[in-house]
Amino acid sequence: MPRYFFNVHIGSDVLGDPDGQDLRDPDQAWEVAKAMAQNLMQTEFERPINWASAYVEVKDQSEEIVLEFPFLEAIQVTQQPH
């Protein structure tokens, strides 16, 4: 299984992932990135976070960027009845 590394970019801060995760393919990496974004957006921080500029950069073992997942893509919109 390939190993993917999930680096979280929030503004100018980067939270690197030194260990990574073994996943079956980029589709599963996308699902993990989405779950990470959802979990982080539900976390309380000391200062406000601009989620519109935050994203998860997913790299493979050869340091190639596989995908970039914008945090705003993880927001689930539900329509309210009028």
C-alpha cells in the first residue's frame, strides 16, 4: 500500500505529517483529508481561524503532491425548507 502524508496549511502555518498513513489509493487519501478538515473545523482554538485559506496538502512517498483539499470543501450544506 502506498503511504500518504497529510500536511495542514492554515494561513502561513504548516502542520507537517512526518509519519503518514498507508492507504489503498488517492481516493481514500481524499476521504482522510476531508475527515481531517471536518475534525479541525470543529475544534476550538485560542484565536480565530480563517478556514477559507486553509487546506490539506497530500503527498506521496516520493514527495509528489497528490492533491490539495480546501477546508471549505468539507463543509456539508443542508438545505432548509422555505
